[in-house]
Amino acid sequence: MWIELVTDMAKKLCVTIILLLMFAGCTTTVDQVATPDFERIPYRIIGGTVLYPNNLYFPSRVRMEITLLGTNLASRQSVPIVRQSIRNPQLFPVNFILRYDPRDISPAYEYSVKVELYRENEDTPYLRNLPLPLPELTGDDNLVIELHPVGSSVS
């Protein structure tokens, strides 16, 4: 009986040592904790709210396209950086979030956000925002965008 007790304790001690050695490799170093946010999160965010001056309920099938555009300062050619499509929003205001890769941002471009609202099966928007140039993108930008009927001359 005494031998069985010593053998059982030896087995438990071996298991404990093995577990300690396994978990010793699972520690977090200071270097891992101190990693800057821009290295851990590879994207930046532009958030915002889209408004319309009237209390408008949407028709049953609409699509809102929110696009971050980059315009080349030399050629004035615009290219989409990222786009979010919101299908069938119910009522204004509509909140949005655009995630973009900061490596896609260049000092050779100026940036703006374009919002357009389309009816089902139509390629021409019936509401859009006035051009909204952005200052330098910081990654936590928050915008308020107001839509207007296409063709209206609102200043």
C-alpha cells in the first residue's frame, strides 16, 4: 500500500511538472503588449451619419452607396478607395462605417466621401451629397453628410 501511495504521488508530480513546463511557454512579453495600435489593427475607420432634411421613409427597395474617393492632384482622376453599400435602409439618419487600409492613402491624392441613393433597378441616383472634401485622414474621422435631390442647386 505504501508503494502504491508513493507511485501515485510520483505520477501526480510528473503531471504537474509537465503542465508547468507547457504553460511556461504561454507568457506574454512586454514587447507583445506594447505593440502600437496601428500595427495590430491594419485598417482605419471613417464613420458618420447621412441626413436628409425631410423625414423620409425609403421606398421598399433602395441602395445607398458610400464611397471614399481619392483624386490624383496632378491628373484630377478619381479612384474609389473603399465602398460600403447599404441595402434597404428604413429611415434617415443612416449611420455608416468605412474601413480602409492606411497603405492606400497617399499624399499625391486628396480624399472625399460621396454618398448616393439609388432606387431598385436604376443606375442614376436620385439623392446625393454635395462634394465633401476631407482633411488629412486620421483613422477615427466622424462625418455628418446631408443628401440633396440630384440636380438641385443647394449652396
